[in-house]
Amino acid sequence: MRKKIVAGNWKMNKTFEEADELLNDISEALEAETIDPSVGLIVCPPFPYLEIASDVSDESYFQVGAQNVSDQEMGAYTGEVSATMLQYMDIAYCIVGHSERRAYYHETDAIVAAKVNQLLAHEIQPIVCCGEVLEEREANRQFEVVKTQIQDGLFHLSAEEFAQVIIAYEPVWAIGTGKTATPAQAQEMHAFIRSLIAEKYGAQVADNTSILYGGSCKPSNAKELFANPDVDGGLIGGASLNANDFLAIAKAF
Ligand code: PEP
């Protein structure tokens, strides 16, 4: 059975004090609330807060992920953070190929593939983002775009390696815009992604792959999005910056 997952992507937000407060708010809220134990909760803060996040998570229910990783193993790559370093910090997950990294830092599918390889070599589960921009959806090219991202970013993996991958479908026009994909649009794309995986790796691998939805997901719309058979949770941006909203989303299954 595939895992249900709610992952929070803090992006480049929060001062150190605010990050500390949010982590403790999440931890306290988790003591007070009951989350379905089949739902995995992941918090992805900026690099400098990974250590405090890890420390708080040791005493709590959530796990910690990074937002990025180098495509290189080690060496003269100023400013980069390697998968070895993340592994050493016990980071279990890492977001790869977020649309902001694709758009602002020119992250191609080949770079996504190299980052995924680095993470898997260091026992970190990649959360691989895919999704079309508005013009592509308006031209009805969303399936072709997502297919290329999945094929070129992931289909070099063996079935065993692919089993470690979590996918996040994030239509770029829905990220941070307040516009959410309709539950039907999300389900349609998630089912399409699962069919691609089934074609490549077989039905069992496809059935076991968690496919998250991302794009203005919040407490008011999470329930109807997560009610779809192929939507296994969410990658949450803005709403993950507030402990109550984040946990309300985790309780929406
Ligand atoms: C994201 O950036 O991954 C995201 C889903 O952002 P938001 O929830 O703010 O749209």
C-alpha cells in the first residue's frame, strides 16, 4: 500500500526565531491532535534550519526533508549542499525539480535526474516535482509536458530505485496563486502519471507510488483534493507556514 503524505515546503521563509517557533508549534499541535498514523508528515525548512528541525522532530511525529541538493557528489561547487551532507544529518527526504528551481535556476530534467541519483545513492527519498505552466495547459499540452518531465527525470531508474521516489504534481499556475486545480483536474493528471509508471515499471510499482498534489492546497480544499483515488496527499507551500493550517491539511484525509 502506498503512503499518504503531507509535506510542507517552507521555501525561503522564516527567521531563525520564527522557524524555531513554527517547529515547536507543529510539535505541540501534534501532541494535542491525533493524526491518522498512516499519514506521513514531512517538514522541509531552508538548509540552515535543518538541524533544529531534526532535533525537534526527534521528539515528535514529523520527519524532515530538504528543499534542494547538489547534482554533484563533492568538490569545488561553491554554495552547494551534497546528499552526503544531508544523509549525515539524517535527512530522510528532499524536494527536487520544484518549478521555482526549474524557472529561476534553470534546473533541467537532466539535472533533476542527477540529483535524484545523488539522493538515492545516499538513502534519501526524492520528492520529485512536475507540472505544466499556464500556457501549456491552455494549449492542452499538460500531459505531454508532465510525461517528458517524468520520463527524462526518472525513467533511467531501476524499478527498485524508482520504488523510493515520491512524485508531486504541481501545476505551476496553481503555485502560490490561490488558484487550485479542480479535484477532477488533479485526479486526471495523477491517474495519467500512475499509468506512465505502470507502463514502465508494472502495476505493482505504480500502485505503490505516492503522488502528491501541490498548488494552493489549504484546509478548505484539501479534503476534496485528497478524496480522489490517485491523490495521495499534498506538497504544501504557503499553508505549511502555519502549524494549525498544516495540521488541518494533514487531517483532511
Ligand atoms: C509549492 O511551492 O510547492 C506549493 C505548493 O506552494 P503553495 O501551496 O503556496 O501554492
